[in-house]
Amino acid sequence: MAEQTQISAANRLGLDYRAEAKRLGDPVVPIIDGHAHINGKRAAKVYQEVCDLYGIERVYSQTQLAHAMDVKEVLGDRIRFVAIPEYMHEDRAWAFTEGFLENLEKWHALGARMVKFWGAPRLRDFSEAIGLPPEETVPFDSPWRLKIAHRAKELGMSLMVHVADPDTWFSTSYADSSVYGTKHDQYESLHRLLDKTGMRCLGAHMGGNPEDLGFLSQLLDRHPGLVLDTSATKWMIRELSKQPTNELVEFLTKYEGRVIFGSDIVTHDDHLAASDPDNPAFGNQLANSEHEAFELYASRYWALRTMFETQYRGESNIADPDLKMCDPDRFDDMSAPALHGHALPESMLKTLYRGACEHTLDEWYGA
């Protein structure tokens, strides 16, 4: 018997996500998710059910190296890997420099043909905390990034970048531009990286700027080898819902084939069990049981498909902490933005859900 649905941050509307998947029906084409983080053998099985329900045929995953074989055992040909540093390694300075460079060979043997460079502004704080001089690792064209990029290019690999962060963070966490720079400042080293290497690149999270389609147009025009994904579901729901449908359609028409579907779903076995609330394991603040993990993963696909396919008007199903962060007097932990369904044309959905990825990432991977 299915577990009773309870109100939670991943399901603040009390939806039955299995029933909702049936109501949405099959997508116009089987979906390729170009951006996720699938870890944990047990969690991968939960994720597999969600994929079956919501029509996700394949996923490009930034899986931890130690989890890759377990996840591959569950998902088989459904998963393709993106090379990432060993974020959880005890020596993180090594993991982001020599270790990442060394591991490219292992990732290549696992079929990875894309390398992820995380470049959020808070990387400066992270680098200093682990003893790495920021100038050596933070800019996209810093010495270590360029070493890794050039080796990746020799191996026939492309890039994925996380550049910038939501506007909400620049008005709060990154308000001190003397430390973090402005949002537009984040792109300067990315321009230099792409100009120096000439590599193809996936700009995660709508290139870090779903708030400004005009800026994204300039970015795409400047770099013909750049494509974007729609990952970071809460961020995309909040900002793409604000975009007038005609302007979003105009943007997707102009850059047909250069915007691919992505969710940014993160799975982990820690989601499947409760832990000490004062000392939570990875992700226990998001889910504490198999049922809660299912809700967490399904919530992202429900939200994205609802925004892209339907004329839904209402609040998002997912709580968005950025609202409280920006205005704690108006919002609380369970507040959510509007979800505006754009009901994109079927031909556009076919490209967004599948066609764009087939002509970019699939080709990069030699599929």
C-alpha cells in the first residue's frame, strides 16, 4: 500500500506524485535529463521508479566516483557520467587539483565525455578553507582549471560549467561585491576559458542567469559552442515562471537545439534513513525515508513538466528558501513562488526534452 502523502518541502501541495504522473501522461518524447547527481545504489532504485513514471529515458549524471559502479549496476545504459572532483575526499585540496587531473583517465574509462567545473562565487570561501589560493583554482581560466581543461580536450571531452548563482543570492549572501564581484563579473573568466580552449561547453542552470534572457542571448551569440540546461528546479521554477510565455518561446525558437532539459536532482542513500537531527548525514534534511526520497525526486520532474507542458497557475509544489532569505518578514520555510505553466508547443517540447540533447551531449559522447 502506498504511504500516505504528507505536506513537506518537496510536496507542499499534498500531491500524489504517482497519480500525477498518470495525469500528465507520457511526454511527447522520452526525456533525456542532461543534468543530475545520481548517487547511492538504493537511492538509484528509487530514482529509477521516478524515471519510469515521468518518462525519463536517460540521464547525464555527476555521480561521485566511488558510487559510479553501484549506480551503473542499477541504471545500466540509462546513465552517462560527467567527470567531477572527489568532493568528499579527505584531502580536498588534492581532489580539486592533482586528484581531479589524475581521475580524468578513470572517468574517461567509465564513458564520461564531459568535465564539470563548479564556479559558484562561494568557491572562493571554499578554496580558502581547504588551503588553496583562490587565484589558482577559482577563475575558470586559473592555472589548475586550464591544466584540467587541456587534458580533457586531449581525451576528447567537453566542459560543463556552473557560473554565477541566483540573483537572490547576489542580493544577500554575495552582497559584498568587493569580495565576490557582481553577477556579470562571474562571466569574465568563463569567456577567457572558452576563448583559450575553443571547447564545447554546457552552461548549467540556464547559464546561471534565467532571470535575464537578453543576457543569455549575448552569451550564446558570443560562444557558438555553448549550450544551456534547465537544471536547478527551484531556481528555474521561480525565474522562468516570471518570464512572459511569448518571450520564453521567442528565446527557445531563436536558440533551438541549444537549450536542453535538466533537473539537478541529487540522490543519495542517506535520503532513505533517519539520522540524528543535530548531526544529520548527507541530505537527511531533505528526506528521511524511501517514501520521502521518492517525493523529493518526483517533485522536480512534476514541477518542470508542469511548467513546460501545461497552463497551470498556482504556487510551486516545492518550498523555496530563497524567498525567506530575501524577505523573512513575508515568507517562511514553506513559502513558494508562483508556478506559471507555459504550455510550450509540441514541436518545442520535442526539442527541449530530447532533440537538443541528441544533437549536443549525445554527439559529444559519441552516441
